[in-house]
Amino acid sequence: MIIDIGLNQATAFAPATVGNVAVGFDILGFALDHIGDRVTVTRSARPEVRILAINGADVALPEDPSKNTATAGLVRLIADRKLDFGFDVTIDKGIPLGSGMGGSAASAVAAIVAASALLEERLPLPDRFTYALIGEAVASGAAHGDNIAPCLLGGLTLVRSMDPPDVIRIPVPPAINCVLVHPHMRIDTRTSRGVLAAHVERAAFIEQTSNIAGFIAGCFTDDRDLIARSLRDVVIEPQRAHLIPGFAAVQKAAFAAGAMGCSISGAGPSLFAWHGPDIDPAELSAAMVKAFATVELKADAWHSSVNGLAAHLVER
Amino acid sequence: MIIDIGLNQATAFAPATVGNVAVGFDILGFALDHIGDRVTVTRSARPEVRILAINGADVALPEDPSKNTATAGLVRLIADRKLDFGFDVTIDKGIPLGSGMGGSAASAVAAIVAASALLEERLPLPDRFTYALIGEAVASGAAHGDNIAPCLLGGLTLVRSMDPPDVIRIPVPPAINCVLVHPHMRIDTRTSRGVLAAHVERAAFIEQTSNIAGFIAGCFTDDRDLIARSLRDVVIEPQRAHLIPGFAAVQKAAFAAGAMGCSISGAGPSLFAWHGPDIDPAELSAAMVKAFATVELKADAWHSSVNGLAAHLVER
């Protein structure tokens, strides 16, 4: 039981997430189990944000609170609400940086969830979404909520609109699970967005809309075959695949090992694969890791549901 | 009860349909009540198709069976199956030509449903879809199944793929109904396709995918507010609106009269509007007809469910 009246310090955990999910560029995402970032926020006397420590990051992250993904939303919160107190922030990264696993979203969400617990009244969900988006925008150069939404709500989510926030939970067929494979390289989100053409060919637009529609219908009807037929990205993946050495081989290995679908997690370089109950996730992930090895990339793998918990307060 | 063994003649009714449905260009469609085409097919001795009569058409339709939308699929059927008999065909048009109400799809579907009843074994549904598509392609210059699918299956449908056919029924929230207004002018489907750009801007692509996903989710959860927020076409409608005099005024009138959504039916010029149970369809359609009158266009209106019956055999 966490008592939230007069709280001076709170710690929140926010899960890693897979954005885009092949057919929902910038709008679909799902939360992973276990892996995530933690942020501890302590009330301070002056209305400002200070970053006390950043742990677990293997590259230097911005120490200016208005430029750090975890704290940019808090800076805005203090200004918007004219708070007479501030926040001291400690960030514990559990998600590899530049992995495409929603690390910036997780830091932003964990910070706002923790800070919200220190307010007289907790922020309503749409406000938490909006402040977390500010942090995400600092990281990627553009606000997009496909990682923020599942991080805040858990499970699989659709962001129909960011302003005003319109986020819809999509039911996850219970027998579907996920393998996530993270090769030891980094892709900056800005780079990954920079390779995208400004336009989509009409035929690809039609195919992708039919795939996202089939995917959503498959989730609501628990139709795994329909989901498998629909989970194909004909728009974004072909433009980004070249950024990930071995992409084609890893995806091929995933399908050969029985994956329902396999595509880039967020901006990459991680790949996710969905699979049914007849597939051993250890065999699936081993096949994908092995394929990365053929291009001399080491890779880590996680097995997870596609129904990870929402960000939540935890004991420090 | 219709006995289909040794049948020498069959008549099928196929409903008018609304294609595109704002957010599903070339993939979504729904069937209307009551209005539709009828086609009567009689077995003939020689393996060829003859058009005996075309009734109810106010412009000349092709009399060459391989160029007529109702019969082109039958010509192919005879060739594919090496039939030793043929079909004499009478077409009774009930759907105004060039209205955007799926008239060519209805003729093609009615013909194949009637002809199928004359075969030793009726054609399976995917084959009926494929042969009806051949007729539709003759009419519009390109095969697309958004009218064929609801015409064959009834209700609201998604065509995820045409080849192989992958058609999904989408549940229709029972309290939603439709008004369809047909101004007295014609737009050729080829013209209406010709104005479309070859590419879609990425931002519009993202918005439209989020709208179709929200629309499908809203249909499955019977969430009328979500459907209303989602039923917005930011890709196709802006490119075609200028083909329909008074479009902006009619759409504005529909929203002012309480429509959940209002957009172009298929290739136009008809407009459809969805509405909830709190709206009087007579008032809604009157508002739309009145708006067309401001640009000196007479218009007819229909009130319908969005859950019209599938094409079916009828008494002559």
C-alpha cells in the first residue's frame, strides 16, 4: 500500500514498449514485461527541476532538465501549474539506449507518474500522457505517442489522436506472446525518422490501411490467423531495414521458426516477433540471435507477453 | 424455398453499397437496404454469354458481354470451367448509374450469384468474389472489392486482400443508421480515380491509419463516440470534393443536423451520413437535399440500415 497524501518522494517503474507494431506507424504500441526504467522524484523547496543522478546509462544523457527526456515534462508541469515547489530526480535506466524499446518514453512516463504522486491531486491520465509526450519530443525531435500510451496504460494501445489525447486499449489475444531481440548497436530515433520519405505510395497506403484494419479486427475476434496475415509493414519497414545489418536474415529466421509476424521495434534496431502457443519462444529467439550472429552482431533476447503492466509506483 | 438442382433460370438481387466509408479507401464498404440491381440468368445451349435486355438504365451500357460489368465475369467463368452451356442474361438496373452507389458491383454480383445457381455445384464464396471483381474491373478500369464484398456478404466488410480473397465482416453497431443522398449528376469512376495523387503525405497517412483503426475498434466495442471521432477522411475526400458541387455545404448541413460522419459514397457524387438513434433521418436527409438545392442540384435520399442483406436469389 502506497500512501500518497503528503508524500515527499515517489518512485515509478515504466515498462519498455514496442512502438509501430509493423502496421501502426506512430500510433500502435504494446508494453513488455519486467524490463523498464525507474525514476525517483523528491519534492524540493524551489520550483525547479534538478537531476541528481542518471544510473545505468552507457552513454551521456543531457543533464539540462529541459533537455532530458525524463524531466522536460516536469519543467513544463511546474510552469503550467505555477507550483511553489520543485522536483529532484534520479533516473535508473533499465532499457538500453537507442534500442528501439521505448526507453525515452519509459523515462518520461516514470517521471510524470512519480511526480504526479507528489501533487495535491494526481494528474488525470490525459495530462500524464501530454506531459510525457513533451519528454518524448525532446528525445526524438517530434512528439509521437505510440510508446507513451502503452507505457502509461499497459497492454496494446492505439493513439488515435495526441491533441486532444485519444487513446484506445486494444484487446490482446491471450495466447499470443512476444520475443524481442536487441542487437548490440544503436540507432538514433532522429536518424531512423530521417530516412523516411515524406510521401507514401497510394498502393502501399491502401495495403497498410487494410493490414491495420485486419490487425485490429483480429485482436477483437481473437483470430490469430487474421493477425498473422495482417501483421505486415509495407510502408515503413522497407525504408528502415537497411539501417539494421542482417535484418532480412533475422526476419526470415523468425518466420521460419514460426513467428506470426516480425518487424522493427519502434525506430530499431531491436526486432519483435509475435508467436502463438505452439511456438517455443526460446527456439524462436535463438534463431533470431543466430541470424544476427551471421553479420557479427551480438544480441540479447527477451520473452514477454504483449500485455505488460502499466507504469506504476514502486518501493524505492 | 428455391431448388437449385437442374435449375434452368435464376434471378438474383444484389444491394446498392457504399464504398470507401471515409476511412477505408478501396477496402471498406457496407450494404444498403431495399435498393439494388436484379439479374436473371438462363442456361443456353452454346457456351457463350448473351445479353437479352438491359432495363432501367438511362444511359447506354455496353452490349458486348465481355465489356459489360454484369457479364464479363460470366464470360470468364465459361472459359475457366470449360462449361458446355452458356448464359442468357437480363439486367434490371435499380441503382442509378454513375451515382457512387455500387451499381456496377451490384450487377456483377447479381449475375454471378444467379449463374452460380445454375451450376452443378454452386461457386464457393471466394470464387464468386473473384468473378464479380472481373465485372467491376471492366466498369472502373481497376479491380477493387470495397463494393463487391458487402454486396456479396451484406453488412459492413473489410477487404484485406483481393488475391487471394480475404474479406472480414465488421460488426455494425445496431443503433447506427445511414442516410444516402444522390444528387442528379454523374461521376464516372475513372474520372474520380483520375484526380487522385499517386502519393499520400506521410502525416495524412498516419492520421488515416489511426482513423481506420479507431473506426474498426469502435465498431467492435459499439462505441459510437469513437466511431464519430474516427469517421473522417483526410486523404481521398479532399481530392475529390471539388467534383461534387455543393459538397462542403452538404457535409456541413449533415454535421449540423447531427450526423456522426458524412463523406462521399464510393466515387461519388452521392454522399452518405451515419447517424445515431437520437437523429431523425428525415430531418438529416432534408438538410442535405436542401444544401444541394443551393447549388441547383436536385437530389434523392434514402434511409437505410448499414447492415443491408447480402445478394440473394429471388423470384423473378
